[in-house]
Amino acid sequence: MNSESRMTIVVPVLNREATLQRTLDSISGQTARPLSVIIVDNGSTDNSRDIASRWMSRHKASDFDITLLDMHEKGVSKARNLGLREAVTPYIMFFDSDDTMSPHHVEDIMTEFAADPTLDIVGRDVRLHTINGSTRTLPFADSDLLFQHIFYSILSTQRYALRTSLLRKAGGWNEDATVWTDYELGLRLIVENPKVKRIDREPAVDVYQQPDSITTDSYSKRDKELMKSFLICNEKLSGNMPLRDLKMLDLKGIVLAGNLTRAKSPEGRRLLVEILDFANGPFEKIERYACYLYTALGGRGIHRIAYFRHSLKKCLKSHRTCPLSK
């Protein structure tokens, strides 16, 4: 691998022959050089590996190093961890094999890292293209990280790059979690108290929702995996966060329990019972149950209520004029 490269992009691949070429071409179109790319084929049974191999033959150069690895044991976290082990650059980015990046994306990020060598994470908003044809912006934030990640998943894979040493210190990707993998990792990264910078420009990454994306319609199909991943999040953070922060994660779990119940999964009630056991008194238990019922009956927007309360508490604590009252 090119020792002068400062950034490695890791791309795990599993049966993405319809989108992989577009993704890889957007990476080879990056203005940042030198640049390293690690593609990890996770046991594809279609033409994905051949597409990656041909792309590597065409584009590999002295300032554009490409490595193609095989990970036959299935699991996106296993594939990402293989890429992490092979990376030798100080910064790393993980990118999905069905998304695209604008030509200046990596250069923008590396400019921020160069301007402030103490930064641990640099990110930006991304555009999400949904299956139904709509487009919306998914935000990134560099303040109030825990709240923003718990309710808005700001450290989803496509939104940031980070210091390789920070990721290794946090333990890499959790191979026991099969869904919510970037959500769980994001929580562990935040516990490390990283220095974060948001690029305040137009999104440079386009995320394309796929039929196998985790949506409400698929809760019943992957209910046990979702339940397991949430409990992993809770277990990993229970000894590293104050109670008030764990309560935010509990509210996220209440919303998950409601969505599971709405999808007719028995895991919803099981998760609800576990979270209610941690309630601090009868009022909090009633409040959590009300949020669960609201979500289970099809209600949305619990995170907005949480944001209002969170912002109000911050205003009162800081003794500044509350923007919510303006």
C-alpha cells in the first residue's frame, strides 16, 4: 500500500453487481491523491468480485493504491474489520457498495484534517434517495453528539471519516451485531470523547436506499437481530455513561419496541418489559409506556418531543435566553 497516502477507503461488497461499478467509478473520480482503497468481497455469488477486479486493473496507479481482499465468512462487520486490519493510513473511511461520492468529497475531508491535526472525526450531511423516489438530507453534527446520534444516527457509515487509531481504540466494528452496526459503533466512538468537525457545505455523498434496507416493513423479518443489537448498545454503554444519557438510549429502545409491536413481532413486548424495568419511578414508567403505545399505533416524531425537552433543559441549565421561546 502507498505509504504516502493519508486516507484509506474501505468498501465491503456482497452481491452488488447492479451498483458496484457506479460506486467504484465515483471513488476513482476523487481529486484527492494519493489515495488508498481496500475492497473486501464478502462471498459474493454474482459478478461483484469480477467487477471489482477489472476496475482495480484499470485504475491502480502509484498514487491510487487498490487492494482486493476476500472474506468468505459472511458479515459486513467482519468485512469492515478485515479492511481496518489492512489499513496503514492515519485516516479511514468506510463506504457502502451502492452509494456514490462527488469528486471533491475526500479532498474536502482531508483539507479539514490537515488544517487541524487534532481532529478525530470529520463529517458532512448526505443525500438519501429512497425507494419511493423522494430525496432528503440526512444531517451530520459536531456538537451535542450523543443526543444527535441516538436520535438522528449522525455517525452512520457514509457521513464521516475518522482517525484510524481512534477506531482501533474503540474496538473496531462489533461482529456480534448484524444490524445497527454503524449505530452501535457510533455510540462507542462518542464515549471516547472525539474532536469532531462538520463540513458546512452541500452534501457530497448520495445514499441509495435498497429493497433490503432496514425499514419499518422489515422489522418483523429481522426482529431478533434488531433486539439483539439494541441490547448490545445498552450493555456496551451502561458502564460508560451517566444515567441521564442512558435514559435517552432507553427512549430509542421504546421507539424500537413500538415499531416491532406494530410489525406484529413479539420481540416488541419483550423489549418494552426490559426497558420499563429500568424506569425511575411510576411516572417515568407511565411516560415510557405512553411513548410505546403511541409508536405501536403508528405515531411518529417521538424524537422531536425528546429534542424539545433536551433543548429546553440545556437552555435552563446554561441560563441563556432559550431559542425555543423566540
